[in-house]
Amino acid sequence: MRKNQDKLKEKKILVLGMAKSGAACATLLVQLGAVVTINDAKERMDHPEASDLEALGVKVVCGGHPLSLLDDIDVVIKNPGIRYDNVLVKTALEKGLPVWTEIELTTMLSEADVIAITGSNGKTTTTTLVNDMLKDSGRTPRMAGNIGIVASTVAANATKQDILVLELSSFQLMGTDAFKPKIAVWLNLFDAHLDYHGSRDAYIAAKAKIAANLTAEDYLVYNADDTQVVKEVSRLGGTKVPFSRKEQQEAGAYLHEGMIMFRGEQVMPLAEVVLPGEHNTENMLAAVAAAKLAGATSAQIYRVLTSFSGVKHRLQFVGTWEGRSFYNDAKATNVLATQAALSSFTKPTILLAGGLDRGHSFEELRSSMAHVKAVIAFGETRKRLASFAEKAGSTAVVVNNIGEAVREALKYSNEGDVILLSPACASWDQYRTFEERGDAFLQAVAMETMPHFKPPNADV
């Protein structure tokens, strides 16, 4: 029997949004004995899952948001992407009804401990690292949340032998009340999603919910190098476990004389880590702290950090060819993300960039361009990017697409160089998603370097 199963029995619940998490949440709630209505603004023809939900006993209402749906409702559970100015959400709050995301159900239902990870950047990488570090630790890690797996469904089926590793966005956290992880991780804090939250203070308050209910028996892992995070953490509960790449933090994870340390213990040499970049060093330190607190050994951490080549499309190490190293950072859809990618390398770099032209300047890249030999520019921004590259002292090459860009990059590169896709622009001029753009890069690299391309961890 699931923990607190009876708390939801016969509760009248409105699920708002019939996307992946909404349908999964409605299915779970019916299984727990709740009386469930699901509502979506799109027409029924856009929801092939509607018939299956009705067969389970869910009332399905499509094509609008009638306020009558709130009559005799105990709880609203909304899709994280639905804003709080939505008429149903706004009215529910005015009526004093709880408005949750499905994340609220995770610690309500789960027998497993929860590691919850948030931050403006680095969530997916850190979540994946923690998950991998806990494999073979005696407990089974189960990854879910903003990473694309519905957390409440995973939580409801987890046992005490499992440990949930959740990536959580501010959208998800804002819809929680009693959510309480065993280990909370706060990576960093930058301005983001202010159009959704309405203000920076509201965004910060949503992030802080990750630790709102922690006690001294729980842990709060936080970035001691981020002054805003430090300020917010001082107001929160939990046993504080800092991480830092700049200063020794004897209570947490840090660097000392080239070693990754945790509470005075040498974990492994930093030089043997595969993943590049100062921001990834922070992600790794956070992961080490969380994994150690959850029972991972240094040997398990070493195995992961010497082989982990990155999350796909996020500064992902692709492999090598004739001494050149290829990296796929297709998710870098703005200048700041590309700036972070460039700062991860000191070797001569060929930058592949371009995409949808929103008219923004590329000047913020200039300080990170000293080691950039050439910029291969594609997409709508190719001419503006080429002009900027020349002014910044780099060779500029204009091409039509990523396939041509890879071909030119091979011509302009030498042994020891980095070939980096980090577009600094959205993908929608030529590709439906950044993932599709990244896959085009991977395919082009494979095609242009056959048969001697070496993927990560290939035998020499």
C-alpha cells in the first residue's frame, strides 16, 4: 500500500492540462480512489488519450475553462506550464482552494527518500550525475521530474529501497505546499522566467520552496559561491551542506590542491574529470555532495566522473577525429549560454553558431573569443555573426546549414582543436527544436569523419 493513500481517497480533484503529466496524474489519482475531472483548453480532437481516461472513470472536459468546474472541488492540480493568471487557477486561489503541481504528490505518496535538484542552470546535468553516482550503491535511483518523466507516477510506485532523484523547475516548485525532500540541492540563481512569475522576488520564492519544509534531519546542498543563493539559504531549514570551487568548505564539497574533496575526504583528482567548464565543476561538486550524503562511495563517483560526457545537446562531448574534439551544445539558444560554453575551453576552438534572427547583439561573446580561431556561421544570423567574428579577430565563414558548417570546420581546424556547436540563437529558422539541430550536428560529424571517428570511451 502506498504511503498516505487514504488521504486522496474520494477527494474531488480537478486536473488542469491534459499534457503528459496531466494524463499520468489523473490516471494515478483514479487508482488512489479520487474523483477526478481533467480539463484542457484544446478541443477533444487534439487529445487521443481522452477516451482512455474516460474508460478509467475520469470526467473529461475540453475546449475551454468553465468556472463551474470548481464547484465542489477539493484540490486543483495544474500542469506546470499553465500560468497563474489562467482564469481557473486565479479563481481557485481566490476561493482558497489548494493549487498544486503533481510534484506535491511525490513525498505525500512515496516511501522512498527524495533528492530534489533546482537552479537556474545545470539542473539536468546535476540530476543525471547524481542518478548515475547512486547506481550500485545498495539503493535504486529513480530519475524523474523536469527531466521529462512524470514524478508522481514514479514516486507512487517506489519502495523504501529506491531513492527518487528529481529535477525541479520553478514552475513545478511554485505549486507545492508540504513537499519535503530528504536532500535538497540549490545550484545557482539567475534571472529567468520573470514573465511567468511576475517578478524576481516571486521567482526566488518559488525556487526556495525546495527547502521550505526541511528539518535538521534533512540536508540542503547549496552553492556557496552564489551570493544570492547564500542569502536565501540562510532563511531556510535543513542541515546546510555547501559546495564551492573557490573556497574550502569543510562541511561540504570543494576543491583543494587539484582534488575534489568532500568533508575532508579526497574523492578524486579534478584533472581526471571528463566534463569541461567551470559551471560543470560546480554541477559536479553539487552532485558529489548529494550522492555522498545518499550513500555513494568515492569509487562510484570516480567511475561516473571519468566517463560522463554530458547530457545530450548540453556541452556534450561527442568524440574525436584526427586529434580534434567535438562538442554538441545545441541547447545554447542565447548568447550567455554560448559564452559559458566558450569559457569551458582554452584550446583553439572552431565555433559553429547561428539560427533564428531576433536582432540581439553578439557583443557579449567578445570577451570569450580570444581562443576562437574561426566562426562558421549558419542560419538567419549568419551574416551578422560573420561580421561580428571578423571584428572580434576571428576568421568568419558563412554557410547555409550545419552539414556545411561541419565540413568547413574540419578544413579550418588542426590537431588539438575543439570543434564546438554552440549556436547562441534559437533553432526555429531551420529546425523545429534545439534537439533536432543537435542531432543534425551529430549526424554531420559522423558522416564527415567516417571511418576513424572515436566516440567517448572508445577503445584506443
